[in-house]
Amino acid sequence: MSLFRTKPIDPNANTGLRRCLTAWDLTLLGIGCIIGTGIFVLTGVAAAQHAGPAIVLSFVLSGTACAFAALCYAELASAVGGAGSAYGYAYVGIGEFAAWVIGWMLLLEYSVATATVSIGWSGYFASILDGFFGIKLPAALTSAPSEGGIANLPAMAIVLALAGLLSWGVKESARFNGVMVMIKLATILAFIAIAGPHVNLENWSPFIPERVVDANGVGHYGVAGISTAAALIFFAYIGFDAVSTAGEEAIKPQRDLPLGILASLAICTVLYIIVSGILTGVVPYQQIDLKAPVAEAMKGLGISWAQGLIATGAIFGITTVMLVLYYGLTRVVLAMSRDGLLPAGMATVHPKTQTPVKLILGSGVVIAFIAGFFPIGRVAELVNLGTLGAFFLVCASVIVLRKTRPALPRAFRVPMVPLIPILGMSFCGWLMFSLPLATWTAFIIWMTLGLIMYFAYSRSHSTLAQAS
């Protein structure tokens, strides 16, 4: 029965973190994390290798799945709160083992996602140096060993720089994020205005390319390619999950967390659909650049100044994605450490900055290593599987808590329960099984390590175990 022990909700607990984030800050955190990688990086991979012009449908599919999950997140954020996001919600509603599984998935999601985005950042950084200053970085210093390089040094450097910013303070990080988000939105609107008139409808024909199988036996395009691309770009939507990790630093979490989650998702989904449609309309999907698709699209149109503008905006935009993902990782680890499932030393909060400095710096070293030595495609697919699994269990948590804790105050309630959570679980399950077998193999290895960790250490060291 210890696997199903739950922890109480303590909204008045003094965690040492600073309550300073407003609804505006939370919405900008969501936009800062959601818009970036999907538009500036993964759109190219998903369209060129999986869906073609039908990438638009992939974004609609992923956005729909996220909408169901986001509603569930909004209810649990308003009722349970805390810095642990889905991990904390499951610990209250389902039990310790389910919480550990979700927490282990979130560790994969945030750490590897931050590394993935930094790889995309590196591509745009190299594009800016080349376009503005004529400086070409050696391929050996901007590529992983499996891609013929030594290490992706720009990706590693930006991760370590953000570690310093997050250690400084959460309010300072939120202000930096707000400025970067405004620049990013201006850049996206500029791309829509500049590239929109150059859309060639012939590039959308056929809208769903014919299914083909490569030399390795892997299928591409067709209807199946749409769902595969949707599973891949689902990575782009995980920003609203990061908003929920700010529960202990929001001034009015019960009201502002649901607002930040839902508003940011709605705004970003619309922009994703528009931009992906324009991108495949101005560049044939077979020719889309995989590392810097939007900036290279401007170059292909012969608008060199716009290429520099887009690349610069992408640098700022992708930086905010990394910042928020990195922030979310540290708060989930912080919550798990306080509960004893991870070593308690990770939960130390610096009294001056009111941030977990040791945790931030330590995780930065790990993320930088992943960013420097692993390619972007496989990394993104792996993190998506962890994200989808966490979303699946969040939807299940809403159903369980409605049965086991019906009197729990909920500032926001998901309509049509259990239908909406079941739809969320169904969409997430479908997208999970759309990912390649190799991704599942790596994910199973990760979860096996998590189970070993839980039964060897976490189960006996948890706060609830010690209390009993």
C-alpha cells in the first residue's frame, strides 16, 4: 500500500521561494516557452521528413491534444498548486508511485528539451554570425560527434549562461523573459507580413505527400506521417506545463495559473498554424532547412535583411524557451527533493537569491553535456514520449481526484468530466504510439532506470515513509 500513499495539500507551507509572479508574468512564461522551437526549429524537421505541407494538420492535431491536457492542468494547478507540476498533482491524487513515474518523465522532458532547444539556438547563432559578420563557425564546433563534429559548443555555452541568470533570481529571469517574448512576437509577425505574399500554392500540392519508405525501412509522409509529425512537434507545446511549476512563486496561484496556462496555449496554437502554412508555401518541403528553417526561407526569397531579422528574433525567442524549460526542471527536482524521493541536498534554497543555486548549476552541467554531444532529431522524439506520458497521467489524475477528493476547492473546473480527460488520454496515447520504435526503446531504458532508483532509494527515503 505504500505505493499508493498520498501527501496532504499545504497551501501555507513556507518553501523559501519568492512569491512575485503575476498573471501577466505567467502568460509570458507560457508564450516564451511554447513559441520558439516549434516554429524556428522543429517545423523544418517535421515538414521535411514526415508531413510535408500537411504539417498544418499536425499542428492542429497536437494543439487539440494539448487543449484537453491543458484544461486538466488548469484544474489541478488551481486545486493543488505547488512547484512540482504534474508530479505534485499525482502525489496528492493517485499516490507516490504514480507521482514518481510522472516526476521521472518530467526530468526527462525538461532536461532533454532544454538541450534540444539549445541545439536549435546554436543553428540560428551560426546563421547570424554568417549573415551579419561573415564569420563561419567550423562545423566541428557546431555539431554532435554523430554528425561529424566534435561538440556543439554554442549550445553548451548558452545553457551555462542561463544557469547564471536563473541563479540570480526568478523575478529578474521573468523580466528578461518578458523582453525577449516581445521581440519574438514582433519577429513572427514580421515573417508573416513579409513571407505571406510570396506563398506559392504549387508548393502545397500534393498537400499530403505520398507515403514512401526509405532504405532503412522507415516510412515518411502520407496520413501516418501527419500523426508522426504531430507527435514530434508536440514537444513545442510543453510550455504550459512549465507555467504550472511556478505555483509556489505566483502571487495568486489559484486564479493566475489557469489563466496563464490556457491563454498562452490559445495564442501560440494560432501562430503555429499560420507560420507553418506560410513556411511550406514559400519553400518546397523537400528543401526546408532542418536547423534554421524560417531564416533560411527568407534567404531563399532573396530578402537578405529579413533573413538577419528573423534569425535575430529567433535567437531571442529560442532563448526564452530554454529559460522557461530550465526553470521548470529545477522546480520539479526541488519538489521531488523536498518529498525525499531525490536527495534532500538538492532542495537547498539560497537565502539571498531565494533560488536553488546548487541545483541550477549542477543541472546546467548535465544539460550542456547533452546539448553538446547528441543530435536534435532523436533527442526531440525522446522527450516527446516522456511529455505525452506525463500528460496522459495528468488527465487521469483529474478523474481520480474528482472521485476521491470531491470537496477539494477548485478555482477552475474542467467541463464534461470524465469526457474531456478521457479525450486527452486518448489523443496522448495515440501520439505516443506514433513515435518510432527506437524512441520507445530508449524511453523504456530510461523508465527502467527510474524504477531501479525508486525501489532502491526513493521508496524508503520519502518524507511519507520516514513519517510512518
